[in-house]
Amino acid sequence: MAKSVLGRGTARARVLEAALAKFAEHGVSGTTLQMIADSIGVGKASVYYQFRSKEDIVAAAAQPMFDDMARVVTIAEAISDPDARREVTISGFLEFSVRHRRLSAVLARDPALESLVQSREDLTEIVDRFTNLLIGDGTRPEGRILISFVTHGIYGSVTDKALEDVSDEELHRTLLAVAQQLTRKAPHFE
Amino acid sequence: MAKSVLGRGTARARVLEAALAKFAEHGVSGTTLQMIADSIGVGKASVYYQFRSKEDIVAAAAQPMFDDMARVVTIAEAISDPDARREVTISGFLEFSVRHRRLSAVLARDPALESLVQSREDLTEIVDRFTNLLIGDGTRPEGRILISFVTHGIYGSVTDKALEDVSDEELHRTLLAVAQQLTRKAPHFE
DNA sequence: GTCTATAAATTGATAGAC
DNA sequence: GTCTATCAATTTATAGAC
């Protein structure tokens, strides 16, 4: 029996699902435990039975995204050719961004996530290695701007409410084409 | 004597500047009036002497961005050719995004801003007209994805801390080239 | 314009019954 | 696993002195 990452159907999973929905709508700081409890029809104390603190909920909700990021990092770092390495990194980034869509991707632009990463060594390491794969050493401003543009473009698109009707497949296909057009064989990197 | 939009040097302007800095760092919901007051060395009551409420501060801080957006809308709507119209819209968007940089652009991805827009007719109208200029009618999914990608790429890049050392000029020039490469003469629109 | 003091509501979090 | 009740701290916001 395959168990979901979040433990599908459990009380804990219901809290995480509700929390993610609220985080996406109001941001982490704008979401109270009361909102989360209300949206699943339980009291606040019940939420605290599943998680020690609000930060714990944020961490648990974001974990799948960091797991995916770690997988991409492991795979990409094994590639020696710089261009191929960056292409695999961006492709992997796009894949897990689409996979989580409104879930983890929204958390990526929340100030609370930055605090979380800074407070945990393991997350800091993953994010740093991931950033290094994207930017690398000695990249010129043009290349750095391009990378920033592509990653933010991907994050923004997958979480865009105006694109909710677009299927994961079409979104992935279109974004991959755009990202590759911008970064493949680009003379912006040195 | 030219007066700044925010009224440079006044107590009111100091509050707005401090507020924007905190909003950028912690998000609107994550910023308290205490933080704002502390960062300019005054009491909370002094902040309330300048603004009726926290929402008022958010509105005043974001106003310059909406003013610029309104200007772009007015100019672009006067253009009859659809392709030229969209190009001018994106170019104008890029210009005021870079002009405000860490200021208004950060607010653009804060959930509190969406609430503000929804609560004020005038802002809703401007944003709707701006969105229409970008997307228009009957645009295929590919085109909508591309527009989302470009706008979010621009917003993300200008607010990226890793690009703080890049000058406004270089940022503007590079992003314009990228945006035009993606949207000019594109067969994705119909 | 700024301060101190305080109100009124909400927040994250805990204790203990069922 | 959920509930009621509650706490301590914080938050937005106001009143009134200087």
C-alpha cells in the first residue's frame, strides 16, 4: 500500500491541506490557526494535537517541495557539462513546480519560507546547492538576470489563478519550451 | 519646487519609506505598526497621526505603482494595432517595475494587495484594463502562459535580492530584450 | 508631531475533560 | 482525536497630555 507523502486521509493530512489552501490565499502571516481549524471544522486545540506550532505546519507543508528540490540537486550535480547541468536543473525545477502547482510553489514567494530556510541547516544547504546549480560561479549579470527571470516566471505562472484552467501537461510543455528557448545555447553564461 | 509623489522629507514620507522596507522584508501581514514605528524611532501613535489605519499605509505605499499603471493603460489603449499595443503595455510595465524596484514591485506579490484592489473600485478598474491590454480577448492558453511568464519574470527579477547589485539600466535593458524576444511577432496570440 | 497609557480584539499556545 | 476554557502576549487603534 503506497503511502502518500502527507499521509492521505489522516487528520494530520487534512490540516496540511487546509493550511496550504489558506497560505496560498492569505500568505503564511495572514493565516491564523483559527482559519485553518475553521476550514476543516475543528477547534484550534485539535490542530495543535497534530503540530507543535504554526512554524511546524509551515515546515511540514513545504517539505515535499524541498524533497523534490533535493532530488533535482542530487541528479544535476552528477552531470559534468555545465550547460547540460543547468538544463537538467531548470527542467527539474519546472517539473516539481508544476507538480505542486498551487501548493508548495506559492510558499516559495512567502517571506515566512525564507525564515524557515534560514532557521534550518538542512534546508539552507539544499537551497544553496540548488542556487549554485542555476547560477554557478562567475556568471555575468545578464546570465543572472536571465536565470532569475526564468525561475520567477515559472513560479509565477504555475501559481497564477488566471491559468488554473490550464492542465499540468500543457503548462509544463509550454513553460519548458519557453525556458529552453531562453537558456539553451545562450551566450549569456561564461 | 517639484514635490515628490510621497512628499519627500515629511513625517508622512518617512513612515511610507519605512513601511515599504518592512513590507518587502516580512510581507504586509508580517509587518506590525510597531516595527514601522521602531524603524523610524517614533511611537506607534505617531504613525497613527499620519495614517488612519494599516490598510491606509498599504494603499498610500502602493499608490505610485497604480498611478504608473494607469498612465501605461491610458497610453496603450490609444493604440489600435494589437501587437503594438501589447508591446507598449509590456514595455511600460517593465519600466515602472524597474523604476520602483524593491518598492511597489514587492507589494505586487503580496496577498494584502489583492485585498486592497478588490476593496477599491478605482484600483480594480485600472488592474482590469491593464490585464485586458496584456491578455486581450480570445487568447489561447499558450499566449496566456507566455504573458504570465513574462510579467512574473519581470516582477521577480526586479525584486530579486541576488540582483540588487545590478543597475536599473542594465536590468531594464536585459529584461526588455528577453521580454521582446518572447512576445514580439509571437505566433502564440490570435 | 510626538509622547504615554490604555482599550479592545486577536493571536499562538496549553491544560485537562471526554 | 476532539472539545471547552483559558493564558499570556501581541495587535490594531484611540484618548489625551506635552
